[in-house]
Amino acid sequence: MPFMIYPYRHVPVQYSVTYKAAPFQKQGSLWNLSYTGWRLSGDWPMRPDEALSLTVTLPNEQRITIPESVVRWSRGQECALENTVIERHTEAHLQHDVRRWVQEPAEIVL
């Protein structure tokens, strides 16, 4: 994988996720939230350019749905996901959280 400077800051989070890639539904964890995506560690390896949908459980037990994310790279059972289809209110919620965590890093509770 070539060296890359990411255009967005990544926030160290850990969320439970159910991900679906037809015909499978699997469980995993999401890490390193950014404005455009995150890293997935799951119980099923994904391939680059594969599309999947996500149901993410936030720390307050609220669930959000990402209708489509695309795998940008994968290594074993880890991969980077870019959110390609996302509801406007969900995207705004995640962007707000990223901005808040970047401004208040000492208050992050995982």
C-alpha cells in the first residue's frame, strides 16, 4: 500500500457494527472515525471495492445506518471503509462528533 497523507483527521473510537455484504451479515468493530469513513475489524474478510451496508451502535446505544460503504483497502480481517451513501442527518451527526472530539480530546470516553 503506498504512503498516503489523509485529508481528514481520524478520531480514536470503537463502535460495534453489523455489516452486510450480500448474502452475508457479520459482526465487527469500527475504529478511526473520520469525516469520510473508518476502519473495520470484522469476522469476515472484505475485498477492495466491495460495497456493504452498516448498522453502527454508538456508545449511547443509539443505532445509525450507513446504506453503503466501499472497501478502499483490506488486510486480513481489517479494511478501510469510505461512506459513499449516507443520510444527510447521519453525516451531520458524525461530522459534529469528529469536530467535538478533535476540539476536546481529553474528554473522549470510549
